Amino acid sequence: MSDADFKAISDIAYSEAGLVFPPEKAPLVQSRITRRLRQLKITTFSDYTAFVNSEQGLTERKVMISSLTTNVSNFFRESHHFDILREDILPNLLSRARAGDRIRLWSAGCSTGQEPYSIAMTLLDMAPDASTLDVKILATDIDPNVIVTAKRGYYDERAICDIDEALQKKYTETVGNGRKRGFQIKECVRNLISFRELNLLSEWPISGIFDVIFCRNVVIYFDEMTQLSLWPRFEAVTAPGGWLFVGHSERLSDRLDTEFIAAGPTAYQRPSPANTII
């Protein structure tokens, strides 16, 4: 891969998805794009870059972005966020839901589904009647392939080891045996979630606002300018008193002019009208 090829691919990744690949990431980019060359039977990187820059290559751009992103996720990752969700957030939201309010949560960058399923399990564990309430979880990701996996809700034994044993028994079903043994997320959990493909840098076809947003380990791939433009958009769809969770290595910049207030480790809250943190 020449420097020109790397720049062409990096430019597309940035313009399409906000992904930043510094020069030291060239070996990673080359390794992942090489697979696409083999699959498409294209012989050179320059031919590939010409293809993805052409009108005929618009679909391949999405595939290229998918191949360049790292979809690593675990159930109940960064467990302190789920402690806050269970102890500080859901009791109030569930009281409101039982009074007839609309409650919405968003997993932005849901990858293969572990995050939204963790949210749904936490919710159901506190409110077995959640299906009768106006409570829904939106789960989105730029990669259509991981959305397919997430919707399926099927995981191997290694993946579900992060789920508490009691929750495993409640919300997963064993499928198959031996080497073919897997675990299916139960329908009552899956029914709480709507999975959608969404590029965070594009328009958001979203109606209403959210009480809780998880956007974790997503913006670390963006440059500062892109991050600074993204957080106010999240604020605009966060309800007063609502929460935003970010990844362990992410922070809202001091340069950012939003209402979000630090309310825990990598947790932020938009003040309610009383300007108090729950």
C-alpha cells in the first residue's frame, strides 16, 4: 500500500464516518483492506481506492468502513455504569413509566449487542412488567453486519461469562450442546430493543428525547473537532435530568459548551429544571 493509497482510504474513513487513522495505523489499514481486495478479486490498492471513490463503489464504502472498525464488546462492560443505572436512574424512570410516561434509552455504537442487552436485562430484573410499560431501548451502529449479529442475540459460552449467573438463568436459553453449544437471549429481552443502522455523523432520524444515552468507546476514534461537534447533538436529544455515559478513556472537553455535569466516573447528567443531580 502506497502513502497515496493510505491517504485515500483514510480520507474516506474520515469523511464518511469520522474515523481517524494516523500514519502509524497504516499496517492495520493495509491488513484489513487486503481482505477486501481478495474478496473482490482486485489486484492493487490503487485499483481499490479508485473503485471506492467511484459512483459504482458507494456500497463498498460501507463495507470498507465496517472492515476498518473494531467491534469489541462485552456484557456489562464498565460495570459501574450499570450500578448507576440500577441504583440512581431506573427507580425514578420506572416510577414515571408506571405513571404513564414515555421512557427511552439509547445505545449509540451498540456493536454486536452486548451493551443494549445488558441494559435490557438490568431493566427487566428491576421491572419484570417492563413489556407493559412505554419503555424502549434504541440500539444503533454504523456497521450493518454487527446489527445483524446483535438482532440475532446468539452468543457463545465465552461471551456470556460476563453475565451474572442469576441473570444468565433468567434471560438466556442454551441452544445445542458440545462444541455447538450457544446461548440465545430470550425474546422478552430482545423485544425491548430496536436495532437500527446509524452513522452518528449523519442526520439522526430520531423523534423524541432520551432519558439515558450510552455512547461508550465510540468517540475515541474521532478527532477533537468531530467530538466537539457531536456532544452538543447528544445534549439536544437528552431529557432534562437525563444521563450520558461515555467510555473509560473518554471525557467531555472543558472547551465544550453544554449543560452536562459530571455525575460519576465517565457519567454525565443534564440538569433538571431544579438544577440538581439525582
